[in-house]
Amino acid sequence: MTLTDISYAEQRLGSMMVAPASSVNLPVNRSIVGQTLSYQLINDTGTHWRYSATLFP
């Protein structure tokens, strides 16, 4: 799947591919705890979903 439009605290992280059954770490600064992280997920068939979450330590 592809993660795209990744952003938090007015910073953009761009896009990245994530292999099945794997994980990635995002370079998030601890000072932004409580901020919202948002991103779009695009699956193998091209379907888009938009998500957001509040960052916690």
C-alpha cells in the first residue's frame, strides 16, 4: 500500500510505500504530542482513504 499526503504540525513528510505485514517509523518530534497526524492510504486497487489521529507518547 502507499501512504501519501502524510502531515503533522504543519510539516509534510511526503509519501512512502509499505510492504504487506510490515511497519514503518515516522520521524516525529516529541514536542508535537497532541497534534493531529493525517495521511491518505492507497491500496493495490487504487482505492483512497483519508485518516487522521492524535499523537500520544
